[in-house]
Amino acid sequence: MTRQILLIITLLLLTFSIADAQTWKRQRVEYAFGLGATNFLGDLGGANQIGTNGLRDLEPSATRFAVGLGYRYQLGRDWFVKGNLGYMMFSGDDALTKEPFRAARQLNFRSHVIELSAQAEYMLIKQKSGHLYKLRGVRGKSWFRFEVYLFGGVGGIWFDPQGKDQNGNWHRLKPLHTEGQGLPGGPKQYSGFSLVIPYGIGIRRNLGGSARMRSFSQWSISLELSMRKTFTDYIDDVSTYYYGSDFIGEAYGEKAAYFADPSGKITDHNAFGEPQQRGDKDDNDAYMLGMISVNYKISKRRRNLPKF
């Protein structure tokens, strides 16, 4: 009789263990909605110093908003893939920096950006469950509600830079050819699309970790911090040299001449013997993205499980 009881208990434990081990297979799909913030790292604005790369050139007051939708699928215990669709705003303004040469340009921009990307995620720290209730004499973690993961991927963006005139009105900059695109000796017209490489770190917490919150077991909240490397230097419409506002004005009109050089200092293509630098063509644009998301996991119904 004792052997039979032990055998039944063993079989029950094995059954529950196998069922728990396969839980993630019934909850592979997850949807996400996020709100966040962006900060552009390009040629305009920046820190109070000569332009540098990355976080050293961060200007906090140029932070703008982002919204996003996501579809996440679990491939294995530690691996996930996620598709993202996001809308975000970037901005930069030379008036925000005290570095004299950058401030003297008097250039500014904003850009509406749509991003579509895919990323792979690897779980570094898993969420672990123990006993859900405070039981006297029972040791161990009651609940560890956080997951930490790394991610990287590939995507594409569409962007459309705009500049603000003296009256506060915004104008699309690409059609104005502000660096002499299409003129003799000028650069080629740039594309409004670019490949991007997202990479970063995320942390998430399940909202159904306690007995009182069990009804929210399919919900979680996450925070992702990431960098986006791009393959364009024209998200802010600035990259190479001044072409000369007089020449641009003759070819494309008075508005184009103004946005080519709001300071009014460069009127000749070779006014100083050598073309004057307007941007840094050797350093592509980048941007940072921080996103807080609410996530909902879809559960499949259990099938072919024994009834107890």
C-alpha cells in the first residue's frame, strides 16, 4: 500500500513538473503597446562642446516622444523574436548649445520618423516563482518578478526633416536642396529611408506575481533602453558643406537660400577659399530610444491533459 501511494505521488509530481516545464509553449505570443522618449544624436544642437559621438553629445532638452506597437514570439526557453512598429519625433537646434561655432550656424530641425524593425532577445535573468503565500516555517524566495534581457536586430526608418523660419513656421527641407543637391559640385539628393540597427537592454515585470493579482498573470510591464545606429547623415538635413546661399537661391528660390544658411554669413560657394563645413559627413546620425510598454500574453487552451 505504501509503495502504491509513493508511486502515485511520484507520478503526480512528474506530471505537474512536465506541465510547468511546457507552460511557455502555451504562451508564446505577446502583444505590446508602448510610450517613450527619443533623443537625436546628429549634427545639430548637442552638448556645449565641439561635436562628439554618442552620449557625450547628448542634449536633454531636445528629448521628444515616441509610441510603439510590438508582436513578440517565444522561440525557446531563453530566446524571443519581436517585431516593432513605432512613430517618433526627433529635433535639434543650434540655439541649445553654447559652443560658439555650432551656435553660429543657427540651424534647427524636427523630423517625423516611422520605424519598422525586428529584434532577437536573449533572457539573461528569468522570472522565478516560489511559494505565493507567506507560510510559517517555509523558506525560499516568495517571488522574483523581474526578467532582464539583451536584444539586437535590424530595421528601417522613414524620415522627413523640417526647419523653422523666423516666424515659427515649419517647412520641409529635403525639397529645398539646402546643401546644393543637384547643382554642379553639390552632393546627390539623399533618400528619406535608411537602414537602422537597434540594440539595447530590457527589464520586465509580471503583474500577476501575487495571489491577489493572479487575474493579471497574462499582463506585464517592461522598460527597454536602446541605441539606434543609422546609415544616413541627413535625418537633420545637415551633412557636408555650405554650397552658397546665393547659388541655391538662384536655383531653388529665396526660401531655400534662407534654410541653407539662416545666419546669412555664407553667400559664396568658395567665399573663404575652401568650402565651409556645415556638418560632419564622416559621422552618421544615431538616436536613443527609451520605451515603457504594457504587454499582454496570449494563452492557448490546455489539451490532452489528465484530469485529477
